Amino acid sequence: MEKLTKTNPNLYYSSTTEIAHALFPFIKEHMNRMPVDEQALFRNITVRDIEMLLSFR
């Protein structure tokens, strides 16, 4: 999130849906840098899954 808000400061004020749509490609792009167990968790994640996870914060 920190990297995304640096490139898009308005993201802080965006809706959960907009944030999820911004996070999705970022996660997919950086997945190869994650530990293998985390890659397994995020391999099949969807934008809707991200929205749900963000709603718990």
C-alpha cells in the first residue's frame, strides 16, 4: 500500500473497490518476490477477495 500511495497519493481517499483494483496488478507483478507460502496464498486471489480483506482493516 505504501508504494501505491507514493505513486498515487489520492488512493488514500479512494473507495475499497478502487484500492482493490490498484492492488491486484501490483500483487500479481510482485508475486515472484514473495516467499513460496505467500505465493500460494495469493496465486488465485481476485479483486473481490482483496476488497473483502481490506474491509476487515
